[in-house]
Amino acid sequence: MIFTSNPNQWRSLDDDGQITYLVGLVARGSAELDGSTRMVYATLKGNDPRLGWKAPIPMTQRVEQMLESIEVAPELEDSDRELARAAVEGVLSAFQERNRYVHDSLMPSGEEQAAWFMNRLDLRKGETVPTSGRTSVAELLECRKALSRGSWQMWALHKLILVNRAGKGDAEAPRWRAMLRGDFHLHDDDTISYSH
């Protein structure tokens, strides 16, 4: 159920329906973020962005390699590198938060199933095993927004690299830098508005 004419129509669902719908939006947002980081990965490597499917599958590996590439990308000025690092690190944080809702909040009820499930979790160093608890609508909304913001920032990084590579940076780079900085308003339907 995708509410395209009224992006807030999901609010009329019961509590379980809202959570289910929002977990779906988080899953969609993570797929979009995965695709946008793959595109930036390919762009940073000097490849056609359509070759993003060759990017490392684990997001952590991809982000580490993207951060290394940002440091040596000739199309980025020092101030651009700082913006790019912050945006890419934010993407990793959003993706890790997404894991909490896509995996951890779906705790099975049986003891044997729970043990199997917990063995599948990829806990960060020092992180404790999550306890079963109700995920809130507000938490899922925040996670979805972080994923969407990250996708828009990756689009801006991709465009900034391309305009600088094409020698059009003086005219077009300010727009993409502003978006990379996060200077835009994200609407409920995941579109944005901005001014620069």
C-alpha cells in the first residue's frame, strides 16, 4: 500500500499497520541509499555510475573505500572533501540505524528462534544484544528521513564530482555543495526543496 496522493494517509492505519508500513518505507529507503552509494562509489573510482553494481556489497566496506577515494579525488577541493566525508559518514550511521529496525525490531517470540536470530545479528563492538521492545512510529520516521537525506546527499556528491570533472564547477558546484551540506528541506513524500 503506497499512498502517493496523500503521503500521510498511513497515519489512519492502526498501530501495527503504521509500524508495518513504516518498516516498508525504511526498507525502500535503504535500497535507495544502497543504490546511491553504489553510484557515488563508481563515480569516485572514475567509472560510469551505471557500474555501481561492482561496488563492495557490505555498506561498511563500501563507505571505507569511498572515504579513501574522497581523500584523493582530483575533482574535490579541500572544503568539498570535508562535506563529502561528513555526508558519507552520515550515510553509514543512517544505514546502521536502519539495521536496528529491519533486523532487531523483528525479534521472533520462541526461544529457539530467538537464539537463531541473534546469531545472525551483526553487533558493533561493545554493543549489547537488543532486548525485545516496541519500535515507535517516531523512531521509524526519523530513520526513514535519515536514509532519504543520505540518498539526496549522495546524489549531490555525485553531481558535484561530475560538474567539477566537466569544468562546470564555478557555475553549478554551489548548488551541489549546499545539498551535500544538507541545506534542503525533505518533504513527507521524499521530495526536496532548497534555495541557494
